[in-house]
Amino acid sequence: MSKGLGCLAAVVVVVIILAVIVGGSYNRLVGLSQGVDAQWAQVESVYQRRADLIPNLVATVQGAANFEKSTLEAVTKARASVGQAAPPNAGSIPNDPAAFARFQAAQDQLSGALSRLLVVAEAYPDLKATQNFRDLQAQLEGTENRISVERMRFNEKAQEYNTVRQRFPAALFAGLMGFKEKAYFKAAPGAEQAPAVKFEFGASPAAPAPPAASPAR
């Protein structure tokens, strides 16, 4: 009898210990997941800030004589693609690798289009001299730097969460309780290279004809 009670007590103690361990891991996953969500909100905020700058930038650049139409079209098209890649429940994107990849691809495409626009603008001194363009350029460059910082911080939060999720004992119950693996931002292919630029200034004017030879005297 006493032996049976001792075994039962040992089992109860083990169950309590396991419950404490599992409960602690669960609570930690909840906290880390909330940290990832909060950082994702920061990422969305800086991306939205960039999107809000684009209409004014495009309107300013359109005022420059003979500015490349294809460059402006690429920027406006890329901005539209970003809106299409972000679902109504954008907060769930980090939990869906496919949706995350589409979101990043659209944002990277917009980054490339904006980078090319700023490179092309170097060939337009009158445009660069306007105060509005200089202000927008400075704001855009600052926002791009902020995007890089917030993406890096998001990856750090996601890595911390994923590491805990894959460790024992969280690995035993994380998937069953809805703790999905978080996606990471990856470097865009060719990000280390400067954007290729082909200026579209039109055909060069024909060279003037040489003066006619004066008649011999």
C-alpha cells in the first residue's frame, strides 16, 4: 500500500515538473511571438512610409523635361505590385513562407526601381537643383536605411523565436499549439551590384555639314 502511494506520488511529482517545464516554454514562445509581431509592425510602418513618398517623388520628376518615361512607369508599377502582394491580414505574412516571399519580392522590385530613378536623375541638373526633389531624395534615402535596420531587427527576433521553437520541449508541442516557424528576409539577388542604367535621351542630333569649300581664285 505504502509502496503504491510512493509510486503515485512520484508520478504526480514528475507530471508537475513536466507541466512547469512545458508551461514555461509555452509562455516564452508567446512572448517571443509577440516580439516578432511587434517588429513586423515596424517593418510595415517603414515600408508604408516609403510608399507614401513615391507619389510626390513621381510628380516632381515628371516636371523634368524629357525624363525617362520607362523609369517612372517602373516605379509606379512596382508600387502597385506591393499593394497586391500584401493581403488584408498582412500581420500573418511572417507565418506564411510563400506570402512572405511574394511580399519581399515586390518590395525588392520597388527598391530597385527607386534606385534606378535616383541614378537616372543624376543626368538632370535642373531636377537635382530643385529643393523639393532634394528633400524627397533625402527622405527616401533615410527611409531606405530605416528599412534595412528594421528588417535586420525582424530577422533577429524571428531567429530567436525559431530557435526556441525547435528546442526541447517546445519542439514537442509548438506545431500542435499553432506556433508556426517565422520566415526571414533574405538579400535580394544582385543587391550588391549597382543598378544598370541605359539613358533614353533619344537620337543624337546630326552633326552639322562641313562648310563648302570657297571657290579657287
